[in-house]
Amino acid sequence: MELQEAKDKFVQAWGTLGSQWGINRTMTQIHALLLVSAEPLSADDIMEQLQISRGNVNMNVRDLIDWGLVFKVLKPGERKEFFSAEKDIWKVFKQVVKERRRRELEPVFGILEDVSKVEGNPDNPEYKAFIKPIQDIQKIASRADSTLETLTKADENWFFSTLLKLLK
Amino acid sequence: MELQEAKDKFVQAWGTLGSQWGINRTMTQIHALLLVSAEPLSADDIMEQLQISRGNVNMNVRDLIDWGLVFKVLKPGERKEFFSAEKDIWKVFKQVVKERRRRELEPVFGILEDVSKVEGNPDNPEYKAFIKPIQDIQKIASRADSTLETLTKADENWFFSTLLKLLK
DNA sequence: TTATACTTTCAAAATTTTTTGAAACATATT
DNA sequence: AATATGTTTCAAAAAATTTTGAAAGTATAA
């Protein structure tokens, strides 16, 4: 397989994965492209390689920057801005976990807390049928959340070697 | 807060979370509704409570059954089918992890393996810039995958107590 | 066998999400 | 100050996804 073909396949696969997980396909494709580029790329480079418009590049690169996955790079003597992705994959992984937790999971934890304050008679089967799963979700969510929080602060080798040792 | 209001809020929040994570909003809403219902519900019940069409209910319930999160319940004497959600939240969590791994993560692992066979000179910076992140992703993915596989087979208390002890 | 009760399918419609591209904006150069 | 180079915005268009609803399908009862 040619390098270019392999890059294309990877960009494609990353894009598909992104969209299946609720992240804009183009955003993850740009991320993939920058991830495997030896040099930082300009908006024009990205436009050309992915065959997308300037506005699309601009918006999605901004989102990637907001997510902390991509950085502007200024080349001395050049007026253009260039973009480079964070190459430390463990950092990338932690950053994605951190952001999704903050943006999407935390609001749900808030709502769970909120609705678990519902008034009702503990003997009412309707009430019990509601409160039980809510409490169970809260319990698992808070445990999972602690694990994720640890993960977002941990060193890769420590985290996995600890984990894999324990779970064996 | 009234029970009905709390249910609605929960259904709403679960639907939003689902769509943010790439799962059909209605599918997760139906799941939420069944999760907090004391009794199994018929297609008509779901149509009424969520104000959606019969076709929509049918398709999304089928998907939930495919995911292993919902089951048909036949009430003696009734011609209608009723539906009930798996109420053991740990099982639900494991099932979702298992299915997404199988449907969405596994194909990507295949592609990573595929593209990592790319030919190239190990001294070529372009080649190195490609192969390094791919290998790093493979390494983290395979470690994460082992953890997830363990999770899908584990008992809740064992899994989290082990985990939280270790990560402290 | 025919009628009734319910479920499934799927093309078309509605909705949501993404993308475009041109105008406005910003900054550097002549 | 005028021009050139590059970036950002956002309303409109395009594309993708979801939903509808009526017709076809299936099974039970009369």
C-alpha cells in the first residue's frame, strides 16, 4: 500500500468513527489528517486534501482548537496560519474524555440529581420503578466518573499497567 | 416535582445524551421510558407518551431489541405485544459497551492493522509521521479494548471496587 | 373462510445537521 | 491611503438522518 492510500484510508475511517460517535465527520477527518502530517498544514492545504470549502475548514479547525486537539502554528516569514495536531495520543485520548465529560456527561449528572428529588410515596410501585433505575444509574455513573477523572490526570503507563494487572 | 414531570425530564435528557453520542434520539427516549416504567408498554402506549408514529416506534423498538436492551413481553390473554427494558443498569452498561465495540470499534481496529502495513522507508519523515501515531493508537486501543472486554464480562462490584482501589 | 387485531415495511416528507461561498473583517505591505 | 493577503461569519443550499403513515403482511378468532 502507498503512503497516500494509507493516509486516505485512515482519514476516512477516523471520520466514520467520529460521526458514529456524534462528532462531525469533517472535524475528525481534519484531525486525522493533521495527526499523520509531518508538517503543519494551512487552511488551503486542508481544503485541497479533503476537498472542502474554506468556511468548513475554518469552523472545524476552530472546534478542534476549542477541544484542545489542534494548535495554530506561525511560520516565520509567512502570513498564513498553519495548524498542527497534538501528537501524543495518550494526551489526545485524555483530552477527548475530559471534554465529553464536561460538555455532555456533567449536564446529565445534574439532571439525574434533579429528578431524583421527585416527591412520592416509597410504597407506590410507579415511584419505586422510577427511583430505582435513576439511583442505579447515579451509582454507576459516579463510579465510572471517578475512573474517568483519574484517567484524565494519569500517566499512560501507570494507568494501564495498574488497570491490566488488577483486572487479570 | 411530580413523578410525571421527573419522567419527562429523564426521557428528554436521555434522548439528548443519546443523540450527542450518535444514537437515534427516539431510540434512547423509548429506552428511557421503558426503563422507568413499572409495567411493560405496548406500541400504542409508547406512541402516546412520546407523541410519535407507529412506524417510528416499531423501528426503534426493533433496534433496541437488536441491542439487547429491550425484550418482548407477552401478556396472557392479550394479542398485543408489550415491551420491557432490561432493568439491571450494570447489564445495560455492559451491553452498550459490548455492542459499540463490536459494531463500531472493531472495524476501525481492522483498518488500523491494515494501514499499518503501509510500505515505506523508515528514514522518510513522511512515513515516520504516519506510522508513529498509527502505532500509538493501536497500542492504546488494544489496552483500552482489553479493559472493556474485562468489563463486559465482570461483575459490577468486583470491577469497580478493584478499579477504585487501584487507582486511588 | 372471512373478519378482526395487530405488526411490519418503506417511499415520501419533515427535520436536523453540515457545507458552501461570498461579503465583511483584519492585518500587513507598498 | 490604497492594495494585497488572509481569516471569519453566517444566511442559504445541500446532504444526511429521522419520521410519518398508509399499504402490505401476519396471526388469531369468529
